[in-house]
Amino acid sequence: MSSPASSGLLRQARLDKVQRNFERRKVATGICGRAFGTPCIHEHSCLRCALHWPDPAQRPRIAEIRDNLIARIAEAEREGWLGETEGLKISLAGAEDKLTQIDRRARRTTDLGMPARPS
């Protein structure tokens, strides 16, 4: 039978592990939704990943990334870098998708106001 002290230490160790995992899930533009303790299978290409939950506060940064991708695609097309163009277009689609997710989430928020008291 374990003592209350060792039980408390075990519980604290579990809480510390959960806290560390949540800290690892934070990325520059939002939160990674992958399962606890699993590695990133997308090599940290967060804007391409369906498990990335974009932070609405990071919308300007994601828009800046999108604009940069557009410029890089134009350069790659101008230079004939076909492989580079393909990859950049995938990233651009991901960035546009994350912006759409943020905008959709913002439209769903509705102020219902204060309820009226019945007379």
C-alpha cells in the first residue's frame, strides 16, 4: 500500500507531465492538436497540418506568411523552380485554410445580450 506522501508525489508527477505536454503543443501560430506524447509527423509544417488550431490573435502573422508565400511562388515560377512551386502552393493553401478557419470562428460568435426578465 502506498503512503499518502508517495501518492501525492505520483499525482504531482502526472500533472507535471501533462503541463509539459501542453507547453509542447504551443506553436507560433496556434496549438498543435496531436495526441499526448506523439511526435509531429508533419515535420512542424503547422500551416499545412489539419491538427493545427490557429490562434485568432495570430491572424496578422498568418496573413503575412500567406503574402510571403505568394511572393515566393511568383519568384519560383519566374525562375522555373517547379518543385519549389509545388511545395509553396501546398503551404499557401494551408495558410489560406487557417485564415478561413479563424474568420469562420469569428463569425460564429454571437452576442445574445442580457436576457430580459419576465414581467
